[in-house]
Amino acid sequence: MEPDTTPRIVMCPTCKERVKWSAKNPHRPFCSDRCRLIDLGSWADESNRIPGNPSDDDLLSGELDPS
């Protein structure tokens, strides 16, 4: 039995366009560099964030070496 080489189709997280998940798509899982940068901007301005307790951030930040 040969491996299935048909690329998987996923939805671009930004615009919801259908995108082939393959090595030929350098922007995967996004459809384009534009959508990738829109997503990056959402993380940068904290529109997207990972849930957690902010007090834990302060507690652990003292463990980092500032050099």
C-alpha cells in the first residue's frame, strides 16, 4: 500500500479560505503572507492571548536571567 500523498485541506485561521497543507505552501497554515502578518499583529497587540493567571507571570519573571 502506497502512502497517501494528497495534501490535506485546512482553513486559513485568518480569512477562512481553504488552503493546501503542503511543503509547497511556505505560509501554512495561512493562505498568504498577509494573513500570517495579520495573525502576528493580533498576538503583538495582545488581541490574542493564552489564558492564564497574570500573577503567575510576575512570580516567574524573577527567575529569568536579565543578561
